[in-house]
Amino acid sequence: MLYAAEGRTDGFLDDSETLALLAAGLEQARLDGQRVLVLIPDETRTCPLPLLFRCLADLIGPRAAKLDFLIALGTHQPLPEERINNLLGITAEQRAGKYATIGVFNHQWQTEGTFQSLGQIPAERIAEITGGLMRQDVPIGVNRMIFDYDQLVILGPTYPHEVVGFSGGLKYFFPGISDWEFINFFHWLGAVITCIKIIGAKQTPVRQLIDEAARLIQKPILNINLVVRQGKLAGCFIGDPQEAWSAAADLSDKLHIVYKDRPYKTVLGIAPQMYDDIWTAGKVMYKLEPIVADGGELIIYAPHVTEISYTHGKHLDRIGYHVRDYFLKQIDKFAGTPGGVMAHSTHVRGLGTFEDGVERPRITVTLATGIPRQRTEQVALHYRDPATIDPDDFRGREDEGILVVDHAGEILHRLS
């Protein structure tokens, strides 16, 4: 059921329309006297969160016995207090004053005791969902904080996504506040299927797995699913987690996928500041790989990025970036490597083959970042000094097979 919904392929919701839509949707939810926990994105998603935080504080705060927010980090780094305030668009004084009764918490995935087991998805069901690709019991755990609340709320945007198909909805639980074992399992499943086949597909085995895991959460869940374009709200769908996400994914399909008539030999993807390592800036590759010609080059241009991964760098320094079959055909060699790390590796490296010990990626992936040449080449990626690149030199050259994409990483590019 949808309590309130609005989606626009042209134009945006203004602040007053957004407030009215949220008020209409939340009026139908049973929030009076309830302890409410809202799951929100971190800085790696474009979302007008300051407006939405204020709206929810005004609309839910007076009705609920308790209102708190939990930043669904997955395995991203926790945010210090100053960055939390920036994320919400409030000052430290406002946080300590007007919003003093509202708790805002990082998902402490790195802290022992954070997770509580929900049970498991049995091997037979895993085999059914994955079409026989995998068959094993998969334990499911989630941040135990959710059990201190009566009502759970998802608040976040939907975009094409490399692991799930389209982000948003129940993905805020898995991987947003999920334990590592399930995260590693379904990320590797997505990599085995390949990013090219998953990204921008509404129904995928990985989304089915997330839906299956969410059935183990015995709490009411309300989904405020957003669609954001150019930093502004183009859609807001409030109601049942599945239906709200489905409507948002349909709109995202219209707004967040660009079709090109031809592939390009060189694509320069300019990563926004919100991606602070290759773990997140890799989204530039995920969204642009489909339009790079065989033998072409994808350049991730991010002079501000100086780290491979703040969380998983030690693993990536050891294994590097490789095509899927590099791992699949010698999987025993990587038995101790988290599946999510191998998945990221293959997504950034892209399609290719591994035959007779020889790896042949389909395209060249180049980092033009603040990461030194030695470390870039150590992880099997190509290096270019960002100081030698002026993006304006690449612009206006589509006829030559050269394309520049600004704010790369959220809009999926495909061949028509």
C-alpha cells in the first residue's frame, strides 16, 4: 500500500509540496506514542537530507514517544559529529538545542556486539533464488538497535545499483545495517552474475535475497523512498517497503539511465567530492562501463581521492583489481578474502577473461587520482597523473569517440 506518492519526469517537488506529501503519508502511519527509528543514507548519496530531516523532526517528533536516526553505513567509515551535522544541515547549536531530544547514530559495524542474529536463509531457498549458482545456509544478522524501537522508517533515494539492480528500500537494512557475513555473500553473488547484467535491472536474485532476509525482521517498516535528480526531489513514495521502492525504481529507470547510440574509445568520468576513496568512486566505472568500446579506456578522474579503501584497503592491496574469472577459476587461492571485497574488485575491473593464467580485461581502467603511481599499479590499475588532465580538453569531442561525464557515479549510461 502507498499512503502518498508523487513522481515527476519533468520538474521537481518544492519544499512546501514535499512537506505536504510527507504530512499526508505520515498521517496514515501509526506513529503516535511510538518509538521511531529512521534509517538514513550517508554522504555518498545525493539527497536533500537537510530538508527531509527538518520535515520529519517537525512531523514525527510531536507524535512519537521517541524519534532517532541511524546512518546506514554498510561498511563505510563512521561520520564524526561535525560531518553528521553537515549531513543533516544543522549547526552544533541546533543539534544541542532544538533537536536535543533526537538521537543521531552511526551504524557501528566495526564494534563487537552490534549485531543480533535473525536466523538464516536455508540452502534450499538460496539455491532457488540464485538459480542454482549457490547452495548454502546463509545466516542473517542486523544492528540490534532496531529492537529498541516500535516503528522502523526507511528514508533514502533510489538509483541504479551495481549489486542489487536499483538501490533504496530494504537495502537500507541489507547492507545498510547488516552484518558482514550476509553482505559478503550477496555482493559476491552479484559479482558472479556481473555488474553489467545486474545494474539497472529491477528484479534481480540479489534483490530477492534482501527481500527474503527482511522477512525475518519482526517489526513494522515504513518506507519513504525518494528519487533525486540534480540534487532535488523528483519523486517521493511513502508506504509499504516493497510498493514504495517499486514505484521509486520505475521513476529512477526513467530519470537515471542515459542511452547512447555508440560506444566511446575514451570516457572521462569526473567523480564528485562525496566519493572519498575508490571503494565509493568505483561507482564511476559501474555506471559508465557499458558505453566504453572494446579496447577503450575509462578514466576515473578524482584528484581529491587519495585512498583505495579506508575500510578494505589492506585486502585490495593484497589481491588487486581483476576480472571475475580471475577469482572464480582459482577461488581456493582467495578463500580468506571477503566476498564483498572480491566483488568490488571485479566491478571496478569490469568484464574480461582469464584463460591459461592470462587475464584479458575488456577495457583499460585508469585512475587519475591522488593515489600514487606505485600503489595504483600495485593493484593492477592504470595510472595517469591528474595534473596532466584538463577535463575541458576532452569536452566537445564525441565525434572523435571521447566523452566527458560530470558528477559521474549515479547516472547509468547504456547503449541504446
